[in-house]
Amino acid sequence: MTEKKRKCKTIIKDNIAFCIMGVIFVFLTFVTRTLTVFQNLTWSFGFFLKVVPVSLIAGIILGVGINFAIKLLLDKGLFKAGAADTDSAKASKCLGIFFVSLAVLFLAYIPYFLAYYPGILAYDSYIQIGQIFTEEYNEHHPLFHTLMIKAALLVGQGLFNSLNAGIALCVLAQMLLLSAVFSYGIFCVYKRGFRILSVVILIILAVFPFNGFMAVSVTKDIPFSIFFLLSVIALSELIFSTKKNCILNSVLLFVSLILCVLFRNNGIYAFGFAFAVCLIIFIIKIIKEKKDKKKTYIKKYGFVAVGILASFMISILGLFVISKSLNAVQGDKREMLSVPIQQLARTYVYHAGAGVKAEDDNTMDEASKALINEFIINDGAKLYRQDISDPVKRNTNTWVVVNKTSEFAKTYLKLFIKYPGDYINAFIAQNAGFIDIGDESHAYVNDPDEVKGHGYVQTKWENSLYERGFFEAPKLQKLRSLLDEFADNNAYLKIPVLKYIFIPGIYLWIYIVALIVSFRRKNFGAVAIIALTAGYYATMFFGPTVQLRYIFPVMITVPFLILIITGKSKENE
């Protein structure tokens, strides 16, 4: 092989992964924009003839550009770490960074706390509080979080004779915990040698508005996000740092994994995926490594794998014990059926003669229509909205899925074979905000113009909360008005360039880039850590819609990616 051919082959090999990503990115961007604007897309030969060439050309150019940028940032040393701090004097300095960061971040969220005192009781908090008052518990919302709210209310009542005080204590504890985990991440970044970057991360975490809103929101997603981030940082430290903090990070990892499962019902699926990926990487490394290193890998990664498995077992046992002790009713499984519900509803309004869509061709067979009408009652399929499953989901009869499983599955598959385009459109349109970095439809799912405080950033209290004795008592009314205006008007979409860090779709592609970089560097430890996020991200695609609280765990993990993609385990060194 000539030198010229060798260079050409190297260039192609170096760029191919990013080029493939670029092509997929351009193609999916075109698809999501088409569905968002025109509400429908016909998967015809003409469509592919028009889109594929453009996707190939633009995607390859984009892929080469991204590869060049990554090389500039990582390989050329712009994100290169300084000397890691190891001796005791420098270690105490790093510890000082932790406490300074903790103080700065906690104080940064205090204005949000005062503006929304005692806190933001939006999302599902009113349902959980209703369960506390009636003592009729349901597993649909994490019981562990419901009990946490109950404990805060009891303390507030006992010490201050105030339900509001209980919520305030709950929010303050949440703010402190979020600030502490952020600070631990900054401490690890600084300790790794990224001095300037650690300061940049601190500033970003302090001023990013979504962090302030979420820090004072009483919803299960926030403690889940906190422990999700902690598990990522702890796993990163276990794989890439010295043995000095092994015990601390092992404890942090296993405790955070347990709490992630307790705070989110779908946490078990996310970490199940992560465990599977870690196990595969572990086995591959054991097979490939030399004999003298096999014991080291078995001891280090085997310990992590067993610990993750043990944390699963403990969390499942915890869920069982809590549920039984509260006599909790099993939650409705319709949330897990969000995607099939949307696919069947879309197929119905486009092919069942429902009279909703002009494109309705009424080609669906009567048996399929009958089963859909049995599954989606009250003509609920006609309420289909492609960006959120809730309107249809509220009218679903899950008894059909449980008791007519075979018939339901056959009908679902039969309609998929006959109308694959509608199934694909339903899935992509519902998740457009998670895919498209320029998507704005996610900001209008709940129509903030119609109901104030019910937009992408939710701040609205339900009436049942006032009836139970809770009341909003903002201490900084002017700031509250400004923050409400920011939230209700989706002001972040009007910020040039910087708006993209607010849009959820950007985070998928950031992690894909990180995954490609990790594979290219043969950094399998990083791949295992990213799998943790990938497992959670996958669950979002099967949820009811795009919401800030769903994407928040991924958002707050991104600033600490530098710990993962630049890390090297002691064995690799």
C-alpha cells in the first residue's frame, strides 16, 4: 500500500464514525422538522430520493467538522488537564474548592427559593400530597418520595405548626443536596487538574436558570437527578482515579444507585441497561487482557459489577417493603404504554374514517377499529396530539392489554405491518424535542398562553393544594414576576446561540459524540459510564412527552463529561 493510500485510509477511518453520526443527524432533523411543521410525513421513494443525498453531503461535512473540533479541544490540549493534586496540602486545597462551590451554588438558588416560597408545588406533587392526606397510596408515583414529603410536612407541623414550613424545609434540603453533589463534581474536576474548567463549570451551574427552577421544585425527578449525577461521578472516580478514595466512591455509587431506583419507577430499567453494558465490557476486557492483568480487572470491575447488582436487589426489596407497609395499590401501567397508545391513535385518525384528518383514507379493517375503540374509550383516539400522549392516555382502558394480550399484540403488529410510516411518525413526533437541536415544539406542549405557569418550566399550583392549607407566599414578588415571565414566555428561545444549551435535543448528540470519542480512544471505562446515561435516555423515548424534569438528569451531567472522556484508568496508563 502506497503512502498516499495509507493516509487516505487513515483519514477515512478517523472520520467515519462522526460522518455516520452527521448523516443520521441531518436526516432526523429533516424528519422532525417536517413532522413539527406539517404534522405528517409520507415515507415514499420520492421522499428518500430528495432527503438522502442532502443528508449524505451535509452529514459528511458536519461529521468532518465535528471531528476537527474534537481534535482541537482534546487532542491539541485545549481541555488538557494540569497536574493532578495528590499530596495532602493540595488535597486540602481541593477540599476548600468543594466548600466554596457549595456556598456559591446554595446562595445562587436562594433567590428562586424566596421568589417561589415555600417552593414550586407543580407537576405531580399535588397527587402525592393528596395520597398523604387520604393515606391511600398508589405506586404510580415513587412511594419513597411521597414519604419524604410526608416527613417534611410532619416536621413543619411539629416545629412551626405550618404545612408551608414543611415544604420549605423539603426544598431547602433538596437545594443543599443538589449543591453538594454539584460541588463534589467540581471538586473531582479540579482534583483531576482542570483548574480553569472547574471555575467555568461552577459559574454555569450557578447561573443556569433551569437549575434554579428545578432546585425549588418538589418533584421526584429532582432527587432522582441528584443521585443520578452522583452515581455517574462516583463511577467515574472509581474507574479513573487512584485507590485512595475507593471506599468513599464505592459507598456513594451504591447508595446513589439504590436511591435512583427508589426515586423513579423507571430507574430500574435505566440501570439494568447500564449493568448489562458494564458486564459485557468487563467480560471483553477479561478475555482480551494479559494474564498478569486479569486479576486486577476482576478485582476492580468485578467489585463494581457485583455492587451494582447488589444495589438493585436492595432497592427492589426496599420498594417491596415500602409498598406493603403502606398497603399501596399497584399503579396503572398506561404510562408504560405511551408510545403504543400514540401509534394506535395516530393510525386510527389517519386510516379509520374518524373524520379528524383530511388525509384519512378509511382503509383500516373493522376488527382493528373495534379493538382500538375498546382500548381507547370515549372516542379518545380523536383527541390525538402528536407531541403528547396525555389526552389519549386519559381515555385508555388497560384492561384490554392485560386480559386480551394476544389479541392486542396481533392487532398492534398487524397495523404496524400495514401502516409502518404512521407508527414511525408517531414515535418521532412525540420525541421531536429529544432529537432535534432546534426544536421549539417542546416549549408549547402544555400551552403556557392558555394556563399560566404550565409551560416547559412549570410553576403552577393545583387548586387542591390551596384547599388542603398550602399557600404561595413569595418573599421577592418582583423577582417572582420576572421569573414567571421568563418561564411562561419561554424566554430562553429568544437568546441567540446560547438558546441551544436550553433545548433538550442537544444533549442526545453531545452524548453520542462523547460515546464515539470514548470508543475511538478505546476508553471502555468511559463507555460503561456513558451507558448509565444511555439507559436512562432510552426510557425517555417511551414516556408521554418531552418535559424539562425528564431531561434534567442528563442536562446536569453534561458539564462533568470531561471527567469521563479524558479519564484513563490506572491499568490503561
